[in-house]
Amino acid sequence: MIPLLEVQNLSHSFEYNLFSDINLTLNPKESISIVGISGSGKSTLLHICATLLKPDSGEVKLFGKDLYKQKNRDILKLRREDVGIIFQSHYLFKGFDAYENIELATLLNGTEIDDELIEKLGISNVLKQKVGELSGGQQQRVSIARVLSKKPKIIFADEPTGNLDAKTASEVMNILFEYIEENDAALLLVTHDSDLANKTTIKCNL
């Protein structure tokens, strides 16, 4: 079985060294949580693995291929079709309503909106509302629906439940865990929530 993600001897710095010699492997149906103090490089590590930032040194293999040795157009294709990224900031299109934001991902990928997923996320009643009319928690759930609707093989999530109350956060995480189990996908998660981190297959401390 080829891992969905392999990280070998990864190091990166900005004004100071963030992390060095990071190694991890993520297989289908597995989840890894990255925990650590603020400024330890958690989000940077996620961005490197998620096609968004080339590391100073080390290797990232995504679906068995060296990620940053591929051409830019191939990396963009991976990001559009096979990689799902959930940010702390929602990055929804403000001029669109919730449904249109989700629909856009399916149009680009040739998938369909999953009505059952919409129900599970509790957003069926806000689909026709403009993004600016939604609460922070509703926007986060719409962004998660948009990511899952494109049927990614691997999900990178940076504090995906940061805007949600404890009950909704637990429900949303259960949906993500169900998704990777049912779709032979995987999850790389950045979180400050130790209880949530303990639910993942592997816990990585930075």
C-alpha cells in the first residue's frame, strides 16, 4: 500500500528555525494531529504538506510522488482535485450564497453536492443566505461542506472547529473521521484541543 503522504527529514525556518527533521507517514483511513505551542510551526508544516509552501529541506511525497519536484500545473491539479484544505479563515466567496460556494467546488471537480452531508453539518436551512449573513460557525460548516463535496483523497485541516461550540465541534469532527473511513482518505489536523488530538490515529508534537 502506497502512503497518501510521506514526509522525510523536513526542516523549515523563517527568522528562526521552526522545526527540523520531521518524519511522518499517513495511510488511507488514518489521521494525524499536530499539536504544539503557538509559533511552533504547526500551520507551516500543514501548508508544506498541503502543496502551499515549499520547505527549506526534506521531501514531501503526496500519493507516492515527490510533491515539490512536480510542475506547478500538476501541483495545482492535485490541489484542485485530490487535496482538501480547511483553513481557520473560511475563504468563502462573499458575493455568493452558501449553496453557490459549495456548488462551485463540485462544478470544478465533476462531483455532486451530498444532501446527507449538508444535513449532518446542520446547514440545510442557510443554503440560500449570503455568506455575510452567516455566523462564524455557520461559515465554517459551509467551508467544510465545500471541501468534502469535492471528494478529496486527503484533508488538511487547520483548527477546523475553532469557531464552533463544543457539541457542534464534536459532531463536525465525527463527520471528518467518517469521511476518511468511508472514502479510504486521510486527515492531517492542526489543533490546540488535546481531547480532539487524542482521537486521531497518531499524535505529533512540535
